[in-house]
Amino acid sequence: MKYLLVGIGNKGEEYAETRHNIGFKVAEKIAEKIEAPFRSSNFGLLAEGKYKGRKVLVLKPDTYVNLSGNAVKFWMQKENIPLENILIITDDLALPFGSLRMKMKGSPAGHNGLKNIEAVLNTNQYTRLRFGISAEFKDGQQIDYVLGKWNEEEYSKLPERIDKFSQAALSFVFAGVQNTMSAFNGK
């Protein structure tokens, strides 16, 4: 069984520590846990490893957030990975900072990366792991906020939250989406 875990983010040093790149940070932690180094590949950086006997591909697309669907579709088709074995890891303004929510399907909720994935795959029936970044910004400041850096308090809590999200992603691989949602949602 193969799994594709996709951390959504933007390439480039100027985006590395921004809220919008939390998917990349979680992907890096997953790759570290399965001892799989990233290498340059089609549509981004890819790490290939195993977790409890299952093949796991961890992808950090280099398409920028808003065009992530092409990378997801390419690797799904190339590796013949079924939709139910895909996990998209992304930021979410609607959740308080650090909140974890896994869902099996749903709307993109205004997230342009998820909108693009849905459009390219022609479905919203894929599992997503949402990392709450809260919505602590004034009207008209959303872009600056999501592309902004974490505040000091958030930054101090990130390592623990990133580790928790990587645990949830690997639980998805081994225990399945329902068990993972029960064990991790809201934690």
C-alpha cells in the first residue's frame, strides 16, 4: 500500500517561516520520522520511505500554494496511489492557533491551494489535515497575515504542534482516517 502525504507551502526562503508554509514544516517532520531525505523531483521535493511496512511518499510541491493540484495529480498517477491514500496538510484561518482537524472531504473554505487541488482532481473527496493559524488580522490584511511570520508565543509552541501533526499524518497511514480523526481531532 502506498500513501502520498502532501505538505502545502510556498518555495523560497522568503516564505520559509510563514504561516502559509506550515504544511512544509509538518512534511519535513514526517520525513524525519520515517528517515527519508528529500530530493528534488518532478513538481517539488519528494521523500520516499516506509512506515510500518507501508510505502510513504512525502511531497513539498514547488508549484506555490495556489497551484498545488498539478503536483498532487502527477504523483497520484505516477505512483498509482488511490484518492483515499492521499493526505493534504495545510493551514486554516478558521481554526485557533495549533488546532488540529482532519476531515475526509469538504469545501476548500477559501483556501486557494485546496481550491486548486479540488479543481485539478475534480473532487473534494480527499483527506485533509488542517493546522489552525487563527485569524488575528484586520480587514484587508489576510494576505499579509498568512504570508507573515509567527509571533513569539506561536513560534515557541510550534515544535510540539508540528510533532503532533506528524503523528496524526502517520496515524492516517497506519490506522486509517476514522481512527486518526477520533484520536487526534481537537488535540
